[in-house]
Amino acid sequence: MSIIAFAFLAAIPVQGKKKADLWPDGKKMDKWFSDTTKIDVNKLGKKFVITDFGVKNDSNLVQTSKIQAVIEKAYLNDGGGVVVVPKGTYLTGALFFRPGTHLYIEEGGKLKGSEHIGDFPVVETRIEGQTCKYFSALVNADSLDGFSISGKGTIDGNGYYYWQNFWIRRQWNRQCTNKDEQRPRLVYISNCSNVTVQDVRLVASPFWTNHIYKSDHVRYLDCYIWSETSGPVKGPSTDAIDIDVCHDVLVNGCYMNVNDDAIAIKGGKGTWADKDSTNGPNYNILIQNCTYGTVHGCLTLGSESLMDHNIVLRNIKCLRANRVLWLKMRPDTPQHYEYVTVENITGNTNSFLVVRPWTQFFKPENRPDMPKSQCNNIVIKNINMDCKNFFDVGTSDKYDLCDFTFEDIKVKDQKKAFDKNMIEGTVVKNVEINGEKK
């Protein structure tokens, strides 16, 4: 082959070789994040159908102890096993999964939470950025490797009773907090690795819907996450997925409609939060290919968060989002949000970018060496949306904002508040607001 012919062939691009994904800080994204292969329940071990062990299809009978006994049988089985919820409705309080066990809910099957808080024992757990005594969730998994929740059935938190009580209490006391009204979460996954939650319907949680804490390599694939967002009794604080001191998390192809934030990045709160070993950073989190119905924020960093790094929200459709990216800045907490990318977003929202002080239920303390909070290296690109307020940003002496990039943006914006001079080091490339180039 001649030198000219060789040079010509070498210039032809290699077909089918996908460019490696990079995190916002430029590091290569691990191939684990490109694996959305569903787990095969038939390869997870022996199946333990709960009705084979005396559990009845009865939506009025609380059967916590009987269902927990099936989990224990699966745990004691050589190699573990799968706890199967067949077609029907099964009422239960808190369930605790054990090493080697999995949960599979058949289509038409429903695991439904008890409306009595006494069916959820108080344990040492994590809630609202603090480690404390609080009520266990409906489904609990702690210190497990390889746990999964799958099937096209439903985990129903039966939240209406709890929601109603919360709003009644809030009428009596406007300062009522989430802890004041006793409510369980739907799913709590803590200190776990290699977790997959796929295909299930996670609905009507009394409190946060999914909460993962100090866990890694967690995947949510094609889940339907819902709570009531209209009518007289909405589902208060029913966040879709709270990610708390975690790394390597993938949320792919999910639908979220909840009466609070959809994806909320947690990690700790308080003036001394960075000195508490139960708190910590979140990093390497990818949320993609999702659809948002009504939510307070598509991606919210805070209100209990310390250090967040390499967070990506991409390929998202917003139907009725109140905000897309919400950076909650607590004046009482040292916070550092950096290397966050939001890209390929379409649809409708009230506010796209929100950066404001967050002072709900905060408690400032005297700390002479209090680090100043900051947000930096935030990239917003490839946006095509209708907004009431694209740029809802406020400055403060409590935090610094720098190095924001706005690129390839075409939006309608009623507020017309975009001001690149508000943030030091702002880069604007091909930005069009209401047909006007910026």
C-alpha cells in the first residue's frame, strides 16, 4: 500500500466507537455508568413467594411479621433468595432485608404501607442531614452488597393519612417541621453497594420516597415515582430520590412527579457539619433520560448538603417543573457545589436556574473559622425551554459564585433577568433569550 493510500485510510474516522463520557471536571466516566442492563430475577436465586408462607392477599390485614419471616427464610437459604410479592395487595409495616435477599414485585402486586406509625420502629437512622433516632422506612436495606428491587408491581406508601395529619398540624403550627409529624419513608438504602431498583412503581410515600445514604454503585432504572401534587391533600416532602453522602449513582429513564424536589443531593447541615463524620460529600452522580411531571426542583443541591462534585443532569423533559437546577445556599452551613453540568433540557419550567439563600429551619452558630460557601464550574448548555424566569439568582455575603457557563441556549423568558455580570467569570456562548442574542 502506498503512503498516500495509507494516509487516506488513516484519516477515515473509526465507525461505531463512542467517545468516552467525561465528568464535568474532565475525568473519564467509568463504564459502569453506561450499563443500563436490567437484572434478571431468575438469576438471583431461589424464589420465596410470600403467599406460600401464610401471607394473605388482604389490604386490611397488617402482616409485617409474616412477610419479615419470609425475608429471614430467604436469608437462611444457601445463596440467599428472592422475596416475591405476587398479584394482590399486602399490608405491612417496616421490612428489613438481609444479605443475599432481593425484593421482586410482580405486575399487579402491591406492597402497601400501614397507616399506623407504630408499625415502623424507631431506629438509628439518617434524616434531613442528621444522624438520629427516627422511624424506619417501609423497605429498609442496610450494609448489603448486591441488593435489588425489581418487577412491574407497586410499593405504595399509603400516604394520604400521614399527609392529612401533616397539613392539619401545619395549620396549628406554621413552624411544624418534617420531624414533628411522624412519617415513615418508602425506601431507605444505607451503607450498601451494587444496588439496582428497576421498573417498579414507587408511589404515595408518607415522607421521602427514596433515600440512599453512604452507598455506592446504585442504579434506578425506568422507575415510576409519584405522589399527589394537586387537590386539597398534597404529599408534603415526598422527594423522589434523596442522595445523601453517596458516590457512583445512576438514575436513568425514570418518571418523577412529587410534591417536593425530584433529585435532592443531601449530605449534612449545620455550622459544624463538615466536622461530623456521619456527613460527607456526594460525587459522580448521573441523572439522564428522565421525564419530570410536577416537581419543586428537577435537581436540587441542598437544603442539607456540604460538598457536591461531578453531578450531571442531561437529556431531560420537563412537563411542569417549578425549577430545573436549584442551588440552595444555607447561611448556617459551609457548602461547596462544583462541577455541575445541566444539558439537553426541553419543556416548561417556572425558574430554570435558582441560586438563593435557604433559611428554612436554619440555626446559625458562632464559628470564627466558618468557611465561606461557594458554587463554581456550573455548566448549563443545550437548553430549549419556556421559562417564567430563566435566571433566578441572588448574591450574598455568605457565598461566592464564579465560573458559570451558559452555552447553546434558546429560551423564552418572561422575567428577562439574565445578567452575566452577577457571577464572576461567566462565559456566554450562543445564548438566545426571547429571540435576542446575549
